[in-house]
Amino acid sequence: MDRLEEILAANKAFVANGKHDYTEEDIAASKLPKKKMAIFTCMDTRLTEILEPAMGIQRGDAKIIRTVGNYLTGEFDAVIRSLMVAIYELGVEEIFVVGHYECGMAKTTADSLAAAMRAHGVSEGAIAKIHGELETWANAFRDPVENVKDAVAKIAGNPYIPKNIKVHGLMIHPRTGKLDVIQTAADKPVSGEAAGQEPSSKQQWLDWTVKIQSLAQAGLHYGRDRFDLERYQELRDIAAAMMAAQADLPLAKVKEIFCNETGYQTPKIDTRAAIFQEDNILLVHESTGKWSLPGGWIR
């Protein structure tokens, strides 16, 4: 018996012997979360049958949204859209971001996902097309607690989420069900941008600038449409201007250092050899006019 057959057999037994009958339930009313709350949590299988009782909620109490690592990917991604419907159409007044300890996403990287995709037969072209976004998403997740704080701040500061909506951050242990409060609405975890203030740190600007440059460089390498290439080049120029402003350096100098690579942005390893013969040493005359030890990039 395959999985589908198992599911259908279990469903037949459930319908025949089930203890619950909702056939007379008010359809319109039952769609509304009774506790006017939404939960944004992880898709981890260990949270099944533990999250709801641990939070004291039952059928019909809350809207639940699950993604890998309860991670937000954008200002208007699927999670934000779901929360918008929950708020504006279904009356949700409070949002709970619930991460969990022992999260496997903390060990996931863009490279590990790309390797697994190749092993499953996904083409190099398809992987290359999303690698920049894959890196931005997968490599950004390192600590489940910090991710909850980040998600709370992003939701509370999102322009499409009303400011009167309370947003809380919790962590649950997947084996005991114990909840820890990480962030509460009273903490006001609104980002500097949403509050109309300058970003909290220069390092944050640097991280954003490097990400923009990385995405633009990958786009210039893999892109084929000339209009897309123009946009990627403009993004790269913007990243260079941002870096120059933050570092207080001439734009030309920043472009020489920051924007002189091609291909996918990744650490490149160089190898050199010192070759002697008696009192002589072998040198290479580079195309720049300078001399160096023989060697080159490791591919």
C-alpha cells in the first residue's frame, strides 16, 4: 500500500468512526478565527499535535501560516499576503511568530541546497537562475531565536500591516512544548525605516550594499535580456555609490575595488609557486605590466 492508499484508508475509517461532526457548522462564522489571532510558524513535522495544545488553541481559534524556518522572504511575500487577508478579511488583531529550538534550517546553505538539487536532476541553468536569491534567503538563516526577532520586526514594520496589530515572538521546544517569550508587542520592534529614523547601524547598510552588489553581479553574468542587463548594471552602480557614501571614499576607487569581478560572487582562491634555480627566481609578466610569481585562480 502506497502513501496515498494509506491516507485514503485512514480517511475512510475517520469518516466512519469520527467523533466530530461539523456538517451543521456555520460556514461563514467558522472561517473567522475565534481568538482573532494568526500564528506564523515553521513547517517542522515535530510541531504537529504539539503547537496548538501548547498554546491552548483549538479548531477555529487561529489562522496558522507555515513556512520553512518561519522565514520572511520579502515585503510582499506569501506570508505577508496571508497575514493581510487574515487581518483585513478575517478580523485578526494579534500575530504570533513562533520559532522552535533545534531547527534544521540553521544548517542549510545555498550550496547545500544547490548540491541536493543537482543530485535530484535539477539543471545547472535552473539553479543558476535562482542562485543569487537562494543565497540571500538560505545563507541569512543562522539562529532561530534571532530569526524570530527579525520576523517580528519585519512584520511590525511592514507598510501593509496596520500599526495597531500586536506582534509577538515566541520559541517552542519541539519535544517538551515549553514556550519562551522572545519579543512582545510592548517592546515595539519596529525597524528604523518604518519609524522614520535612520538605520540602526552602519553595518546594516554595509550588509544591504553587499547583497545588492552580489545580486547585480550574478545578474550581469547570467542575464541574457539586454534590458535586464541594463537594470543589473544600474543596481551595481547604486551599490557602489552607497558604499562610497558610507566609506567616504571616491566613487572611482570603490568601483575599482568593489565592482571589478565578473561571474557569480563567491570567494576565489589563488595559488602561487616560488620556483628557484640557483640564484634565479621565475617571475611572470602580467598583462597589467607588473611582475608576479607564476600561478592563478583555482577553479
